[in-house]
Amino acid sequence: MNMKMNLNTLINKIHYIAFSVMVLFGSSSIAQQNLISWEVADPALNRKFIEMYLNQLIENDKFDQNSIQASDVVMVQMQQQDGKLTLKRLRAKNYDSGEYRRFMMDQVKKLGPDIMNTIMDRKYKWAEINRRDLSALETYSNIDNILNERSFKRARDGFWWTTSQVEVSTNQSIYIRSKSTNQAFRLETGISDLGLYPQFFGNTILGLSNDISSTYFIVPRQAKVDVIKQPLDGTFGIGFKFDTHSIGGQVNYMDSGNKFKTGKVFDENHVVLPSASGLVYWSNTFAINNFIDFSKLGFLKRLNKNLSGAERTDEPFGSLRLKVGLSFTEFIHAKLKPGSKDEKEGRDLEITDRLNKVDEALGFFVRSELVTDNKKLKAYAQANQSFSGFNNIGFGAEYSIKVLKVGVQVVNIPKGSGLEFLESNTNDNLWKWYPAGESGGQVVSPYISFHF
Amino acid sequence: MKINNFLKIKLFIIAILLIGSGFSQSVKSLDKRKYIAWTVDHMPYHILVEDAIIDYNALNTLENPRVKKKSAKKKVLILKEMRAEDLLIIVQQKKSTKNEIHEIWYGNGLNFDVIPREIVDWVLSQDIQQALIEKDQYLNSPSDVVFFESENQRLLASYSSRFSLWKQHNFLMSTEELYLRSNLLQYSANFALGNTLVGLPGALFSSTSMGVGTRNSEIGIRFPAKINLLSIGNGLNDNRLLREYLGLYSKVTIDNMFSTGASFHAQMGFNFFPRSSTVVTDTSYFRKNDIDEEDEYVNIIDMYALFAATFEVPLKIPTISRVTFTPGLHYMKVAHRTKDKDNNLFNRTFYGYDYDNKSYLRYGDGEKASTKAFGLYGRVDLMTDIGVIPSFLQKYKFLNFIKINKVPLFEVSLQHITQLNTITSVAVNINDNVSFSMTTYSGEQDGTVRGGWLPNKNMWLGVRYRSDF
């Protein structure tokens, strides 16, 4: 008896579990519905379908109730449910007025299976539909259209190399880019991402780049700008750089064991060299809408009547890329060892201090880059701040007029921004390097570029 | 007569088999002169195409009664679902007046599916096609997959070279490295215990490196950790290498440099070490300052760099499927120091004493306490046919445990850096996932970097496991 009861209980439990499983699977099958929506992009098919529909209305004397025009575009929505595919909604979109119109479905059904199967088969050119179209189809999506998601390259190419094939600039940069192989020769001055701007770090970067990575030689050259009191020195070295949609970085090394020629360093007793450095950053790219009504700026209209995004619209007109990262730069202080005053003969460095501990060499890097979709305007703003006390801010903008680009770079070195070194190996005296003097300074560098 | 007929039948069957095997190796290929092809490395576009194929299949599925009727007349092409890890290759006709996609290939290794021109418009919207064809607007890389004429070429191309930063499999663990790759994020994490390619295997690398990699680059940190697995030999002398300081490293690859077929590889690394104020010019300093014996002659790899280009040598050797040659330039700078009990460093200008001449052996004139070693780099890599066990080994039944399909049985390399060392390596793949290797090291006598901190000889045994997860 007891055993029978247990058996009954067990059977009941099995029934309960089976019912639960059925409910679960039943509900999941209800949930398994998928909507596929598109717009017919084949003009001939659009015309044919709407003409057949209009003829059907005329035939059935219902043309008076019609609002659909022959120039409208058909939008289709199919529903996939329980392994079956059915036509859920059909709309006509008028691009001129932006209106959506309903078909009379009882009339559509009379069009015959051939044309309906053709429409539903989607064996023709078709186009994506946007969120507004979806709402016309009484469907709401919380998924972003990936096509609107900005590829980082739109903003990146303007700063990584050039969007042209050749670009030569008075800001001491040259790019020769082979579009067929996606490789380029690159000549730049300074290592701007690390805050070592050409205005006070004149070393030339000679490199070979592809879409993701770049390898380059660093060739010493002195910067000569009036505002800068003491530029950084440099020597021969190498560097690698890479940039992808989310992560980028670079590593640079200059050999302080090289010979330095008399007269080729700014101050023989105070040689300051960013001998080794690295940077890693995270980045993201956003589409930006036209938040400023450029149409109200008369001079911009005169400058270029075709400036894309001049009229305020909801459509994106540019890409904004944000980068945030950490840098690590070893600065060394040295003096030239006594030697020949012959300018052709090199002399060794006597290194007196190396700033390479974490609390000295670590720094933060923030940069934003903006490029308009028509590639005519680009701008950037960047801040570098290191624990050692060396900080700077840079920003710039560039506008393209046919083969000419006009731009300006501004580097601001705040008051007190500099580095503190041990002056000598024999005493503990400190010496401070302030690139623009203790009170800081600002360098404004206009430039022009030619690109083809 | 009967025997003759039997022979004829046998020959006929062999001929059929040979022809069959010949056909089985040929694959669909396109003419390189007429088309260009590239892989889509921008993941959002990859996802768009994945979804488009699912939708296309849904619209043409046989479960759809409407299509069933039509399918009786004409067979509908159902596409294989595209996976996240599949390569997506866009093919465009060169010099075509139409700016359109010719074909879309997707797959991996040997297996690629093709969306032909006729149905590209049905599968992909005009918007997606427009986005995909504008390759200047997203991340992509050139692809040769569609031009390979045989399975062997495809296998060879997908088989990673030692210089590849983007490995064939997304998981690799060996006695030298750990490599993990995310197919979705398109980044890899790398952990390396030594660096044979720059001539510093095992503990000689003086650091353990950990970094993040992309298809063409890698960047990371050099950690002061000593890990030396399966090293055989007692003359490693690696206790003369200081590994107390952090550093950085980076690697870069540029494939098919200027369409020459050669791949450019560069890598470098350096350490951040503290200043050293005093110069040690003789051994009396050791006694005066109570320097521990192991800290008297210490060295720091200040910096290493390698610039090399790999190209395939057009050599036809029986059972050898690929021979690659990598010439290049190698550079290493070593700082010579003495360390006291407070971890202060002192520039050391000598590495020994010459009892015959009664003078110290010095690194150079004056107070020179570092060595720069510029060397020519040469490396040859050979591999046997992929998936083939040479016939002379097939007769040994005890080797039946070897089952290879996508890997060569042997991989042999010889690497020489002038004035530094010669490293040879032999790897045996016992199946598609596991291999065993032996690396021998032979130091250059009177090499540029003097001071006896590199071994004369050493050997490392290795195990490698690679797979996809």
C-alpha cells in the first residue's frame, strides 16, 4: 500500500515535471519568433508590384481609398514562427514626403502567388531599413544598427597617416601611401602621443606603416622654437607603434650609449633625453551629430558652400575618437664627457640621473580626435600628465581646401611643468628642466600641407 | 592472359585512384591577375554578414511551405552558417566598371564556402555591400586564400610561421609560451618565457614577457622572473644576468611588404634600470665594498632588437613542402654592472683578468661599461609535407601512434646570429595538436658580448600543445 502510494506520488511528480517541461518548451516556442524586414531596392520590381496593386484597386473600384504612388518603395516584413515563414506586414514608403502608407491587404492577396512569392523570396536587390521604418512596420528595436556604428578608421586614418596618397606638410611631416598595398612611408617630427611635441622634441621619425602597425627609426634633430627655453635632446633609436579599434600603443627606445657631437646638444652640461618610452591606450569611436548649426556661421558658408553638415540635421556628419591610456617614459639627465671640441667627433654621455621608477615615469594620456565624413575638417585635443610633474596640453585643427590643407597646432606647457634631476654623480644637487621656463608657455604653430 | 587482365584492372584502379586523389587536392581558385581579395577584420561587419546569411537561409528554408513548392522545380542554394571565428573574405574584380562585390568567401583552413555574385544581392543588402566594398573605411588585411590552387597551398598558408604574431590556433601552450586568442575581440594574450628568435632562449632572455597582440603587432611588459623549463646542460651562467627590473617589449609584422611576398618582422625590448654613479675598474673594489661573489659580474640586457624579412625559397626538395629564409639585422646592448648589498649598481668596465699579460680584460677604452652587439641574422626553416608521414617511416609499426592531417611531421630550423650564437631546433608533430621539440644552443667563441654570461652550449627540450577552444 505504502509502496503503491509512493508509486502514485512518483507518477504524479513525473506528470508534473512533464507538464512543466511542456509549458517551458511551449512558451519558448511562442517566444521563438523572428522578424525579417527589408526594403525593396530593385526599382523595376517596386514599380511592377505597385502598378499591379494599383491596377487591382482600379479593377475592384477601390482606387479612391488609395494613397500609394507609383514612385513609392515597398517595405516587407516576414515573420518566422514555429518553423513557418509568413508575410506579416507590407508598407509603401515615399522618400519625398517621408510618409509610410498601408496596402489594402485584401487587395494584395488577390495579386496572385507569383508576384507575392517574388516579393517574399527576396531574390532581388534590397536595402536595410532604419528605426523609423521599423516603427512604421509597428516593430520596435532596441538593437543599434551596426552600420551606424563608426569604424574607427574614419577618424583614425586622418591622424595615423593620411587619407590621400601623398601629403607633404610644413609641420615637418611627409606621408606617401600606397593604396593598393595599404602600406606607407611616414616621416614625422616628435612623438606627440607621449606629449613630446615637435615644438620641443625635434627628432625625426622615419617609418614604414601598414593599417595596424608602424615601425620607425628615430633620427636626432634639434627643435628650434623661440618660446622653448630648453628643448629635449635626442639620439638614434627605433620605435614601434600600433593602433586598432580599441587598443593601441607604442614603444620607443633611443640609445643613450651613442656618441653625441659637440654643438648638437642644447646644453652640454644638461642633456635631457626621453631614452625609453611606452604607451598603451584604449579607444572608442562615436558618430557625432551636427550639434552646431554651421549654416549660421556666414564665413564658413562663404569658405565652402558645400561643407557637409552645414545644415543642422540628425544625420551624423563626423567621427569622434576618444583615447585614454597610460604612458611610461624614462627621462635621463646627462652631461657630455670631456673630450674634443671638434664638432665632428662624438662624445659619450655621463648619465647622472634616470627617472624610471613608477612614481616618476608613469603618466596619463587623454586624446580626442574629430574627423568630418567629407574629410575636410579634422581636429584634436590632447592632455599628458605624468607623476614626475611634466604635463602639457595640445590641440589643433586642420581644414582642407582642394589640394591644400591649412592647420594650426597649439602646445601649452603649464606653469611649473618640468622634471627634477640629480645634477651630478658627485653631489646631490638638483637641477630642474623646464622646457618653456618655470612660468610655462604656449607655442602656436600654423602650417600648410599639400595632398594629392 | 588472365594475369595480364588482372594487371590491367589493377593499373586502371590505381590510375583512377591517382586521378581521384589529384582532383581531391585541387580547390576552387581565382586568377590573381583579375581579382583582389581582403579579409574583413572589423567585427561589426562580420556580425552583419553572419546575420544576413541566417536571414537568407530562413527565407529559403525548406521548412517554408511556400518555398517547398518552388523547390520542386529549382533547388534553392542554402548557405552554410558563418561562425564567429571564420575568415570573411571579400573578392572584387580588378578594373571593373562596376564597383561591386564579386564573391564572398568565408571559412577557415581548408574549408571555405562561397557566396557567388549571382546571389550576393539576395543575401546582403545594398547598404552592407556598400560598406564592405569601401575597404578604406574599415580594418581589413589582404588575403591570398582565394588564389590558392590546391589544398596543400591553403594548408601551408594557414600554418603559422615562427614569426607569426597571429597564430593558426587560438590556444597554444608550450614550454616557451602561452598564447590565448579571442576570436570575437580580435586580440590575443601572450606569455613568453624566452625568445629564441632573438637568440635568447629560456632564462637567457632574462625576463618573462606578457603582452597583448593583434594580427600585426604585440606590445607588453618584461617581468623580472626566471623560468627555464626542460633545460639540459649546466653552463647556462644565467645567474650573471640581472632580472630585477621591469621593461617593455614590442613586435611588429608587415605582411606581403609592397606586394613582394616577403613579410617584414621587427621586435625590440628594453629594461628600466637605475642609475649607477661609481665606476668599478678592478677587483679590489669587490673586496673593499664586500660585494657578494654572485653580484660581482652582473649584466643587464639593456635592449635587444631584430629586423628581419621572411620569404619563401623557390626550392623543390622531395618531402619538403616549404623552405623559408629570414635574413636580418640583430642588435643587443648589454650593461655591465656590479651590485652591492643595498642593490646599488656600479658601472663595471672589465670582465676578467689576463694573468699572462697581467692586465684586466676590458670592454673597451676609458670607462666603457656596456657592449653593443650588432650582428647579421639568418634563419632557415624547413617543414615536411603537411599531413604526410614519409614512406621510410611508415614501415615502422611502432610509429603508428603518429596521426597528422593539418601539420607537417618535422619542422626544422637553423638560426645564426653573427658574433652571438647558433640555435637549431627540430620539432616532431605526433598529431595535429601535440609536438615535441629539441633546441640546441651553441655560443660563438670570443663573441661580441664578452664576460662569459652566455653559455657555450645548452639544450632545451620542448612540448607544445595547440588547439581551438
